[in-house]
Amino acid sequence: MSKSLLFFAVVALLFIANVQNSFAQTASKTDKTNDDLIQFSGVVLTHDSLTPVPFTSVMIKGSRRGTLCDYYGFFSFVAAKGDTIEFSCLGFKKAEYYISDSLSGDRYSLIQVLIPTNYQLSEISIYAFPSRDQFKQAFMNLHIPNDDYERAKLNLDQQIMMEQYAAMPMSSRENYTNFLQQQTARLYHSGQYPSYNLLNPIAWAKFINAWKNGDFKKKR
């Protein structure tokens, strides 16, 4: 029984020793990797005027890690020694920078300049119709709308206005005015016979003047 316990104790000690050794190796590898990391910062400027190039893409070549410059062209992110940094921005030529693996320290600053470039685009012709025949057909069938003067003449046509006037019913205000006029006439002749224009001298004077002026002649 004592031999079995001794055997198991030895096995346990060997297992613990192997685990400690593996942890030590992992820690040494991690320390070595952390030593390669640096805080990579800098600013991107134009080649001719040394003005900041905002929102420049700063990426580690061969990876998806990187950052964008701010409005003043400044950038800062974590990179590793031996990485190649790519700088790209629309309107400028791409640039690369290699971070030396023999740097001492965990910080590095850089001033990167970009050279402007021009892109020559090919000419593009845009047509509204696929062929001349279709354009001719559409042009011949084009309906040109009336201008403001023609629309005003149509709206002021006497015959159309008379037809609309005859077909248009009285509004509420007109009905109310007509009712008030009828009530006024009824109260004016209340208790007596209503007057007739047959004996009204003013009405006869208007009739004679209209007769002399030819208002009752037949008009063609």
C-alpha cells in the first residue's frame, strides 16, 4: 500500500513539474512577442505643400489591422517590429514604410509624405435614346404644353365661363343674401299693396332712354 502511494506521489510530482515547465515556456514566448510590439504614431502630409492629408488609410501589409488618420492627418496604433505599413488615400500615390526589427524601445514616430497623382478617365457618352430613329419618333410625337398666356385665354373664354356660371349652384352666402333681400322686400310692403314699376316715372325714363339708344334693336 505504501509503495502504491509512493508511486502515485512521484507521478504527481512529475506532472506538476511538466506543467510548470510548459507555463514557463509559454511565458517566455509571450514576453518575446510583447517585446516586438510598438506604439506606431505619426502624421501624413502632402509632398509639395506639407499640409495634412486627412482620413488616410494606414494598414499593415498582408493583414486587416490598421487605422485611419484623423482630420489633421495624425494616426496612432499598435504594430510590430518588421511590419510593412501601407499608406493610401484617393488622389495620392500609395506609399509603404518598413518598421525595422532592430528598433529599441516600444514607441516610434514617423512623418510620411504622399505624392499627389492624377487619374485620366476615358470619355463616356450618355444618350437618351438608343438610336436616331427612336429619337426622331419621340421628337415628332412630343406634346408641347401651353404657356401661361394660352392657359389664361382658355380659362377666360366667355362661352366656357357662361356654361360654368349656369351649371354652378348658388353658394351659401348668395342664398343668405337672397333670403335677406326677400325678407326686406316683404317687410317694406307690410300692411299695404306692393308697388308696381308700371306707374314709376323713373322706370319710364330709363325705358325711353334705352329705346332711344337702340338697346332693344335686334343684334346679330
